[in-house]
Amino acid sequence: MTEGVCYTFEAAIEKAIEMEENGFRSYLKAISILKNEHARAILRDSALDEVRHKQELEKALLNGTLEGSIGPQAGVQTMNLSYTLRPQELKPDADVRQALAYAIHLEKEAIDFYQRMIDGCEGAPMVPVFKQLLNDETRHLLQLEDMYEEHFLTEN
């Protein structure tokens, strides 16, 4: 997106659909190579979130509005684990911890994408749509971070 240029509703939703499709394909590729069934299950759940999100965006494209599709939320704070976990490509022998780190990075990429869309359209009518999408991705990230914290960041 060019600085200061904003998309129409349809173009913005198309870009968001493309972003969700790319996320889904990344999860699908990782799932196809992993041997650890628990790691595969985590990525499968995340891939299904991407599919649901993409379907809601496609419905919005058909209906001409995003209202009611993805509910607005106040800004959700995350632990920013993507800054402490090193991004890496998954290998077939990756474990649950590595799969979670991979998913955290994919969600962070989506968050960064939607934040760039918001920044590029400052003051435009599309900003609330991008904020809804950003909040939804942030909720996905928070769920993954909570799972990572529960299983791998214990105080014992």
C-alpha cells in the first residue's frame, strides 16, 4: 500500500481475504510436514480460525458491509512473545513449543499487516474495518500466547 493511499471497501476486504488465505496456506504447509500430532492439532486449530475469518470477510464482501461479521473490541494487550521467540521454519520433528512459536509469528504478521492498513488510511472511513480485523487477529494471538504461557512459562 502506498503511503497516504487508502483502499475502497471492496479492495480492502479483498486484501484482507488474501492475507487470511496466505495465513491458512502457511498453516497447511506446516501441518503437512509435522510428525508431532499435538503440534499438528495446534496448527490445525489456528488454520481453522483463518478459514472462519476468511469466510466472514467473504460474506462481508457479498453483503457490502462488515457490520456484525467481526465484532469490535477494545484494544487487546498481548505479551509480545513474538519479540522473544525466534522465528524459524518448522521441521518435521518440531514439537508443540515450536509449533506455538510458529503460529504466534504468523498471527503477529497479520497484526502488522492490519496496523499498516490503519496507518495508511488514517482518518478514512475504512479505519474502523481495519481495526475490527486487527482486534480479531490480536485475540487469536492472545489465545496462542496464553497457551504458550500455560505450558512453557511456568514459574516452577
